[in-house]
Amino acid sequence: MSSAVRQPIRVLYVVPDLRVGGAERHVTTLLPNLDRGRFEPSVICIGEPGELFADLTVAGVPARALHYTKRQAGPALRDLVRAMRELRPDVVITRGYNAEALGRIAAWRAGVPNSIVWVHNYGDVEPRGRFRTVVDRVLDRRTSAYFGVARAQIRYMADDLGYPESKIKVIYNGVDPSAFEIADDRAAAADIGVGADDLVVGIIAALRPEKDHTTFLEAARIIAEKVPAAKFLIVGDGPMRGVIEDRIRASGLGDRVILAGNRPDIAALLRAMDVVVLSSYSVECFPMALLEAMAAARPAVCTAVGGVPEMIADGETGYLVPPRNPEELARRLIEVLSDAPARRRMGLAARDRVETKFTLKSSIAAAEQALEEVVNR
């Protein structure tokens, strides 16, 4: 008696682009690591490819960019339908508003049997308009599941966005701990101005309003008065760069703040940091930058927003502070900077937390299981 050979599940991920960002890095980490015996992944960027696009091609994941702007919804939808009829995916995953709308409509028109929205935010920077709400309600009938990355999202997705709770599944992000050394190495950032005796406070985040670098810089000014060896390393780029540069000049911090821009060597830079900060006031969900800092055995002081409290064990791997409170942020950072044994202890506890709860291997396994459940439902 012979049994039919089971064909791999064809997975198509539709995104606006693959510029530098946590949600974008999730795509370029997830798809190359799916079991190729069970899945055939591919990607379409509606807009420009972005800096991370090459990661997919290097990993052998078929990817294409359509190069359309948000104003070119009609041609983008036409080409998405054509691509889906060509690729014949078993499931389409979408992330990002124009991809969520156009991707699901295209899947519907192309006869794709399953579609998933993968949500990477916890709230919206700007309120959703009525049109978007209506589109989501209509497309829900054609949406198989909604994946999130933190349990904190469930109420937002169900109550604010109106997604059926029965369709929501949380899959934590993960990182490969072996890609991050447990080491201190100021030389890793010597080229950008970090000295051998500096105490380095690092923030790795896009320079966008919701990341609230203003609060970080206000805390830095307080810390600088009390910890003479402190330096502040800002890694990332974005639309707020000019504003942040003005704030640095106005604060009098001078060369104690280093604006490094986007860097490909995050693992190396983490070895030069003593403590990592996230100062977001909203929409932070399950930041990859924080996972990587934990994997590198760095303690973290972060605002208690979104899924961050699910990542940090307060008082054990770092500290949680209220958003938009530079005094409390500074107090906790000074506490960490002033106690080297506690820094070491918290950092190792953070590494252990990643190894037991947030590995890339466990994240991929959970995603594979969830995708199979959707397709085989």
C-alpha cells in the first residue's frame, strides 16, 4: 500500500518593504529558517525592496519587489493577483496596512485558500479611520487567522481592532543565543568614540517619535551629572534624526552622546554596552533589539509598554519604568551603572531567560505548527 507524498506548504509573505526594522527583520529571520521539507516560502514587497531584502536572496528565499507607492493601489493589486496565480500559495501572510488590505484582497481574487495577518504593533501611532475599519471588517470573512507576537496584544487586537479572539494566536519572537557572545569589548565601538573606561548606555531603535528618544536624552542629562564615565550610544536612524541632533546640542551633552546611525554589527556593538534602554511611550510590542540585548547578556531598563513586561523579569534581568518619566529612567540606569556585580548578574539572568523562553528555534517551531494548523484546518 503506497501513500501519497505530502507536498510542502507554499507560504507567501506580502509586506510593504523590507527596510531596517524589527517587524521586517522578523520576515528575514522566519522564512529562511522554515523547514524546507514542509514549507516553500516566498516574499513580495509592494514598494521598494529595502535594506534587508538581500538577506532573503542570500538565504535562497524567492523574493520580488513591485516598486509601487501607496498611491498606486490599483496597479499593485493587479500585480499581486498575477503573482499569486503564478505562485499558487496555500497561505498568504500580510503585515503592514497596505499589505494587509491589498494582500488579502489579492488572495481573495486569486483563490488563495488561507490568509493570515501578522500583527507586530500594540496600538497605532495615528488613530485608524473609518474606511480602514470597514475594510478590516469586510476582509475578516476571508482571514483565516491573526498572529501576534505578545500576549499584551490580545486585548488590542480583539477590542480595538475588532478581530475575533478565536482567530488570534500569539507566537513569541526569538533569537539564536549562539550568535551573541557573553563578553565586554569596548574596542567594538572604538571607531565611533567609545573609550576603554566608558560606561555605555545604549539604545537601539528607529529614530521615530514613538521611540521617545527625547525622554532618553533627558535621562542622559541627569545621569551625566552623577556618573562622569557615562556615555550614551544611539543606534538607528529615521525621521527624528534632526530633532534629536538639536536636542543633543541643547542638552549640553556634547560628545557624550554618539549617534551611530544604522549599523550591521549589532552583536558587536552590544559587547560595548553596559546597559540597554528602550524608552518608547507606545506601540512597542516585542522588540527584537531587546531580545538581542538579552541574548548578549545585557541588563535592560525599559518602559513598561506593550509586550516588554513579558520579556523583562523586573528586578532580575533589568528594570521596568513608566513611560515619559526621565527621572525614574535615570534613577534605574544610575543604579545599574553603579553596581558592576549586579549588572553581571542581571545580564546572565537575561541570557538565561532567552535560552529558556525566547530562542529562534522555539519561535520557528511555533510558527511552523501554527501555519500547518491554519492550512490543514
